Amino acid sequence: MKTPAFFRPDMASKLDGLAELAIDCSYTWAHGADEVWCELDKKLWTLTRNPWLVLQSVSYSHLEKLSENQDFCQKLRTIVSAHRLALSENRWFQHHYQQQASLKKIAYFSMEFGLSEALPIYSGGLGLLAGDHLKAASDLGLPLVGVGLLYQNGYFRQDFDARGNQIALYPSSNTSDLPITPVRDANDEWLRIKLLTPYQLWVRVWKAQIGRIELYLLDTNDPINHPVDRCITTELYGGGSNHRLAQEILLGIGGWRVLQALGITPDVCHLNEGHAAFVVLERARDLMREKNLDFATAVTIGRAGNLFTTHTPVEAGFDRFSPELINTQLGLYAQELGIDMPTLLSLGRAPGCNDPQALFNMAYLAIRGSTAVNGVSRLHGEVSRDIFTPLFPNWSRHDIPVTHVTNGVHVPAWDSKEADELWTRQCGKTRWLCDPEILGKNFNRVEDLELWNMRAKNRDRLVHFVRDEYSREINIHSNLNPDELEKHVLRLFDPNVMTIGFARRFATYKRPNLLLTDPERLARILCHPSRPVQLVVSGKAHPADMPGQQLIKDWHQFMRRPEIRERAVFLSDYDMITAEYLVQGVDLWINTPRRPWEACGTSGMKILVNGGLNVSELDGWWAEAYTPEVGWALNGDEAGHSDLEQAEILYRLLEEEIVPAFYERNEQGIPERWTKKMRASMSLLTPHFSANRMVREYTERFYLPLAAQYHQRAAAQGDSGKRLTQWLQRLQDFWPKIHVEQGQAEDHGAEQTFKLHVYLGDLTADDVSVQLFSEPAADIPENIYPIPIAHPIPGAVNGYVYSLTIPAVRPIQDYTPRIIPRHPGCLVPIETQHILWIK
């Protein structure tokens, strides 16, 4: 724990725990200490939300004064005591799974983490999801550790010129201002590790504390490194292929080595996107050295404990690197693994690829090195199965081993003060730590008046935030005197007017300008005389994405119209602070991606706890969440529509359903239709689309079984893993010898009979499973039937007659017999893709 150097011993005693609170990122959701930071420096706290910076910046005299204030010290002692108790008490994992000996540590690898604006090492949804995962893991008591990179400049900051052109700025972070501490080794020296891929690179290690969870951040900005190498961790998603590959080597290989240097050997590695895939190789390298294994066996054992989560909805979205670049940066490393370069490259290519110039796909490496793969929504799971078909040639898309865990958001980090109070009254203080299924029933009793008062307060806070931000921006680009500026700003927005939010990364597939398809119609909606609407837009386009930047410019041009200036605003530099005000304050959140290109989308989940409603394309999470009682859909029939048709649906919904529902009031001034949807949305959706549910699901479906599976393969110097690897090689050698000489299918009216004469060659009947397969149908639950052995074929070696009779529930031609590998310890088809269809 780093403590401000100017704390005298007596002052440190009175202010005990202040630095401990400041350095722990749990302040982003446990707001008990907010008043403390306000007493230190309210203005700086409001602007930065960085308690460590506040503590570093406060004057000595003010701290000394506070240390003599008995009320302040008592308040601090109470808060620190509650904080320490929260970190030590048993939570969900301890109550249910503490005795699971196989799961002691999970390592969560991610290229970015969105934890707080005080630690700007994220760009968007992927990072925010990772940050919420760590926060929920802390709440639930999971034995999890995070691994990421510390970027000196982070993601770019956004400004605009007078014409609305985006300007990308890269302010450097001062590490002394960040809520992180250097990691020390046993000699109390700053932990450094050395990588040789292909040159010597020294990596420093920092730690961020997120409640119970530790996040280790790797940093190459060490003076001992070459100036070019110091820049590896300068920018998130910056530079070219060389730079990106160096970052991903650092995350995967360097990240695992950092954990080893700290004495941490994870049972499960969770790869949050393919950026972290190189951990597959480094985990295998460690197993080779520890258990004296060859590379293939080490991979077999290691992948048993690896989980890969993909967030990419299009095949072109995965990172790929040229074979020349892989050879340059990992050639020496391949020698350490005891493999040649073609073997290494094959791990990132489709099976049977003979093109020496084929690119190395990081997602392919992640899948080959994992025994579990998941998308981040039900629809994204389906899309991912299509994307990864090249890895499973000849298999039905329904067999491709990609499941899904729909994302969720860390609700306490995104709820407003008023929403928190309302949920507390209805469901208790520990509501986000209990079974999420029971919350909806308790919350459903809330009264309309309470809901509407909460919404009014949230909206009012957003209006004041918009005015403050707009005042700052217009002051830079105008010559208004203070009085004129104040009058101009006060005309902006109205706390009683329906407020729509639209904020996200500006990329063409997200169609951020669908609402702008007909500017005149949008203007009429915003400026309606009796049912006005106000619109807040925010978001960044990647500095290299010129079409995305043009979309932003179009909004700027629209908002310059005189009648629009007081009804719509574009907030620059979309960050977590802006997002917090938006998701708490908007009445309606609009999302318009091109289906099915939104893997999940979590921004719309963040408004649920605060009573905001969604109107969205039926994509990502909304395809699962939507019913007419909780919001609106742009394509309720799930049919494809052109952009013009989608825009027409959106305008019509706003004009005929959404806006009228907001302004239709009863005698108390409450919009009953609107509050009815609010109650349904909050009670039905908030608990389910929470990180509480998501992390529990990851734990029970993946972390626990993967840990058990890994330890089973690794036990006794990896004996089980060795046997499985040998079986896989035997399968590779002898599978081509399998053949079928006779196949019969007979329809007997009420029954159908299938008979096969199968010759297995050097394999045995225990090595295979003979099945009858048909494409799944909604009204027929069974689509795979095991075909048992009827009797051996006389005179044949490993030859058998397989026979099966089933009820005739579908046409006989729907069925196709097939042979697949079978082994009690092997996961098919993720670990072996052999399959033989019998025509």
C-alpha cells in the first residue's frame, strides 16, 4: 500500500485507511467514501472521480485540519471498518464452492479494462465488460486475478475543430496520479520480468486493486528498454501489425510469466478475446518444463483449463499476422517450445491449409488451446458457430462447440443514487449479492409515483451535466461574455422534457446516423410544440476510421441548425463519467446496429436499473430481452429491412408510440403506460442482464468443471494427458482406414431401421461412436441417436454390424449415419475434428 509521503505518524494514525480507500477501485460502486473525497477537494473529485489523485493533490494544511476534526475522523473510521469487513466476509463463492479443491485461482486476461476514468486503459465495450467482470467477481468472492497492460496514453481523447472534424489527442498519464502501485518482489524491489521474443525486453509490473480482486498491469516504459520498445505500451489499439503483435505477446506470454513470478499458477485461464491467445503457448511451455513433457502433451493438458470468450461478430474482426512477422517475433520462442515454425503457424490456420503465406489467426490459436469457447449472447453464439466452421470441416454447424454466456453489467457501478435508494427499499442492501431470480418479484411492488420521481431526479442531473459540458465546450469555440454564455446555456435542455440518449463507438455497422436519415422528420420530433424531445449524442470513431468520423460530422452539422441547438447536443470525448450520467438520466436509449453485427452490446443494459427504456434492433442481448412489455424493437418480426425501412420504423415508433406514451399523463401527472413499461423492464431485465448472473454462470458452467478437468489431466506428472495425447495421435494415424461396406435404411411405416457394416481397421469399437444424425428441428427434440453394435462381422478384425430401429417421427431421408471419435477424456470435436459421414 503506498501512503502519501507527507503523512506524519500521528496524522497517519488518525487518517488510517484513507490511502487504502483511495487506491481501491471499489469506490466506483461502493460510494460510502464519496463524501470523504468531497471534503478533501470537491471540485477535483467531481471532475476526475479519482480519489488517489485527490489525496495526492490535497494540501498538507487541509489534511492536518481534517485529522484534527473528530467528526471527520469518526466518519472515516466507520467507512474504513465497513470496507475491511466487506473484503473479509464470506460471499457467494465461499458459501457454495469454497470446498471445491480444484478451483483455487482464475486468471482473466484482457487487452483492456474499463474500471474507472481514473485508470484510462480501455476504449469501449470490451474493456467495460472486463471491468464489470472483475467488479462482480469481487462482489461474489471469486478467487480471480486480472492480467492486462498499462498504457501510458491509453485510448485517444476526443476534441473537435470548428467544422465538427474529430481531433485525436493522446495525453500521457502520470503513473503517480493513477490508482495503482508497483509490484514488489521478495527483496522489495520493483518486479521486472525479462522477455526474449526476439530481443531482450524488460517488463515492469503494476497492481490495481478492485475490492478483493488484484489486476496486474504490464508496462514496457522502462528506461532500460530501447526507446522503440518503451512504446509498446504507449497506446491501446495504436500502431501497426508489429506493434499489435508485440502487445499481444506481452499480454499472453508476459502475463503468464508475471503470474508465475508472483507464485500464482491459475487453474483456469479466461481469455477475453483472441488478443490473449499466446497464453496458451506459455502455459504449455511451463508444463513442459515442470513435468518433462513434449509440446503436444503440454497443450493437451493446458487447454483443459482454458476458456476463450469471443466478442467478434464478423470473421474479418479477428487479429491476423503475416507468417513473416510471426517468424520474426516468435521464431526463437518456437525453438523453446521444441517445435518448428510450420507447426506453430498451423495453430493459427484452418486445417489442411497449404498456403505458406496464409495469415496467423489469433482466434484460431485461442480455440485450439481451449476446451470451452463462448460467444456473448445467444445470437452471437449462433453467428460464431458460422464464423468458426473452417476449423471444423465436415461437421454440422450445430455441432460446432461454441456456446454462449450473455453479457451482463455490474449494476452497482451504473445505478444512480436515487435508483440505489429505490432498489434498497424494495430489495435490501445485499440485493446484488443474492440469487438474481428473486429480485424481480420483490421490485415489482414499487409504486408509479416512486418510479416517476426517481426518473425526474435522474433526468434533472443529466440536464445539468449536459449544460456544464456544453458550457465548457462553447466557451472554447465562442466569444460570448459570461452573461450571454449563461443565458445561452440555460436555454439548453429542459429537465421535464423526454430525453433520448445515443452513445457508442461510431462505426458504420452500428448505423449511428440511422436516426438522422430524414433530418427534417427528426427536427419535427425534437421540436414538437406539445411533445418536445431532447437528444444527447456521444461517441468516438477510431482515428483511422474516416467513414465513422464523417458520421460524427453529420451530427455536428445537424445540431448547428437554429431550431435544433437547444434540443440536441453532441458531448465530446465519450468516457465512463459521461456514460454514467447518460445511462442514469436518459428516458430512452436507442441502439441501431446492423443485425447480426452487434455481438451483445451492454450500453442498453446499464439504463435498466435506472428506469430507462430501450428501443433497439433485435440484435445482441436485445434479441433475448425484448418483449412488448419492456420496450420497443425496430424489427419485431425479426425480418430483414433496408436502412430506409428501419429508419421509417424508428420514426414511426417515436411519433406514434414512444413519445405519446411519455407525455400521456393521469390526474397525478404520471404517465401510467410509461411507468408500466419501466416497472416491467426494471424487474424482469435488470437482474438477468447483470454481471452478478453472468459471473455466476461462468463459474458454474466453466470455471469449476474446467479446473477439475485440468487437474485430472495434470495429475501424476500428466499421465492422463499423456495417454490422451497418445490416443489423439493414434486416431490421426488410423482414422483413414475406417470404411463402411454396406449401409441399409428401411422404412417400416411406424418404424425405421438402419444397419451398417463398419470396418475400423486398427481402431477398436471403444475408439468410435456410430450415430444417426439429422438436422435439429424445433418440434423434434432428438436429432442424434447412438447406433449400437448388433454383432461382430465374422472373420473381420474390428469389423462390426451396427443396427438401430427408431420411431418414424420424420422422413427417413432426413437421417445420415456418421462415425465420430470417442474417448472418455476427450472433448469432441474441439480436440479432434475427425468425422466420417456415411452416404
